Amino acid sequence: MMKSVCAASNLRGMIQTRSGWSDHLKVCLTIFEKWFGNDGRGTLSNDIRSMETLASENSSEPWNFDSRSFENLDADIQAALHASALNPCFKRANAQIHSRYTRQGVQYATCDANKNDSNIFFEPAGSSSLVPGVIHKIFSMPGPDQQESYFFAVHRYESVPDGVENPFQAFPDFGAGLWSRDITK
């Protein structure tokens, strides 16, 4: 049953993003559109893809920000940002803080604002697998050409302790895993 549910939840995303599908599968897209409309929320593939093109999209006008409304970032967030920022404009100590951010119909929120919209899967740098986490902070700051750039500070869930049986380990292609309820900071 779980295999069918997961396959169905990602079918719509696969049909929408792949070209060259047969006419039989395109009928499925019509059925999905009838039931779900333009709402692609709820499938992991679609939710992840909502952030895919963010870096490549540019607004024609610079962000008209007021740095007096910026707040200082926590020291751990500053350190992580400074260590990973490829562009020197992101090496700031302050930013505009947001409780929510909506991208292509998908709402992201901090864990303080909305627990349901704060759980995400992300791919850590240097890894090829997704891990679950909780959005601790959403902030924006001026990027190249003074465009508004958004960042998520995420606390990831810890792995389960050694000795805990993982029923998903026998099915690596399924993409599921067990995680602790504790988060790392």
C-alpha cells in the first residue's frame, strides 16, 4: 500500500516535468488537473523543485530595502553563512527576518510560525541523499545587483541511535529512512 501511495504522489510531478510521454500517460495528467488544479503541493518532488530555479530567476528591479529594519543574525547562523557564502555580499551580520516565505505556491515557515510548513527535506552540501529538517529561521539580504536573496537556517533531525532496527534499509530505492525526533543545532 505504501509503495502505491508514494508512486501516485510523485506521478503527477513526473508527468508534468517530462516531455515525450505517451498519450496514455498524458490522460493521467488531465485527471490529476481535474482533482488538484494547479496545486502541486504535497509531493516531495514538486516541493523540492519549487526552489530549483530560484537562483536563476532575476527581477528587473533592485530590492528597495531599508537596512534599519534588519535584525542581527544568531552567531551560529552567521558562522554557517560566512563559511558557505560564495559571494562576499552575503557575509553580513544582519538581515530581514521572515516568519514565512512562499515560492511557486509552496509555503515555507519557521517552526515558531507553523510547525506543518517548517518540516522540509534538504540535501546537505557534499551529499547526494535527502535528510529531514526543521526551518529555524528564514531571512533575506541584498545579493548581487541588490536583488533580494532568501536563506533558510535548518536544523536537521539526528540519525537514529545504533541498534535501532531500520525496516527501510533493505529497500534503498524506496528513499525512506528512520530519523530521531531530536534535532541538531
